[in-house]
Amino acid sequence: MTISFENNRLLLDFPDELGQLEILDLTTFVADKSKTTFYFKGPNLVSQKAQADRALVFSLPLDIEPIYFKKYLTAQKVPNHQTKILKTYLDQLSPYLDKLGYQFRMTQDTSATSATKSVAKVQHRFSKEIADIPFYVDYEGAKAEVYWIKRTDLCIRKGAVLKQDMPLNQDGSIGFSQKFALSLRQEHADVIGPDMVTTADIHLKSVNEVGHLLYFAGTNSWLILKDKTGQTLSSHTIIS
């Protein structure tokens, strides 16, 4: 498994010829019909590019048909002979995707009505009303004041305290989520002091990135950020 992070583009090269995954902003995304693209708003899968703030692009093994891969993940019917192949492949990929924090719908629902439902379990929407509301983080040693200023602009205010102890895999290796967090910290190293306290405001593109930078993710950050009354960011922005 190799990982690279350059120009806000994360590239994961899976082991055992399982293919590749690119995670990139829509501003740098160029469609490629030979690959399979999913659109995400933060950690949640969305059905339209207009709703998204990033793209996840899979380069699949030769025995995986891109069209069936996408249908399977979005709860559409696929030929029976493809089901076993896709399930086996996704079983191999799931540990990596889960660690990254992205919410895919991994089960196939064959009912006619469910295929038309949204594939995102939970969606959140930015609104101008919350731009001036401070949200606070107090989780596993990380402390911060955060503002969601624009749709793809979250500001961690100066003086934030970053979690220092990085969680490791059971074998002592660094997980993929942690590597992404480290890459974000490296990107902003000039404003992170040796005591892991920030010396200037830091702007990130998503709630997911905020969680990675502050406390190596590992939990639902929509529930960690809270206003002064204890109301979560999720409850302010969830789409019912």
C-alpha cells in the first residue's frame, strides 16, 4: 500500500492488485470514463456533482466492471454472476474505506422502490445563518474553536490544541486515516507549534478534514463540534 498527497490530491495505491483510489477537489477533477467516480459532500456519498465538494475516483482491477461496481455501491441491481465478484472485492477494500471515514452504502437492495432513494445516509447543508456561530471541539485532548464560513471553508481559530498521541493499528503500523491527518498537519506545519498549539487560523475544506487535523478522526466529527449550548453541528445542518 502506497499513499501520496500532493496539490490537495490524495492517491492510494492498494496492495494485491486491488487498484487505486484518488480523492480530490472538484476544481482539479477531470472525468475519465475508464475509471469509476463517486461524488461526496464531506464523508457522505451524494448523487449529483452539484451537491459535492470532492470526487473519489477508483481505478479498478481488470475483472471488475466499472458500471457494475458503481451500481452495486448505489444499491442497484447487477447480474448474479457479478455479485460474488463485487462482494469479494469490496470485502477487501472495506477496511481501507472505513478507516478513511467515507460512508458508502455497501449492501445491495433489490427492491424496486429502494433503488430510487438517496444513497447518502445523512446529508448536511451549509447555510449563511451558521457562518457566525462558533463551534467548539473538546475531544481526546484536542480543543478548538471552529467556524463554518463558506460551503468549502471551515476555519480553525488560532490557539487550537491538537491531539498529540496518534492512534496506531493493532500491529503498530500507521493507518490510512492517520497518514492523511499527518499530511494535513505537514501542510500547515508553519502554524503548528512544537507544543501542538496553532499560532494562526487554519482553513480547511470540510468537517472531515477538521476532524483529521485536530484528533486523527476516528469518530463522527459532525457530533463532536458543538455550539455554546451543546447543540451539535449536525443538528444545525442536517437535511431532514
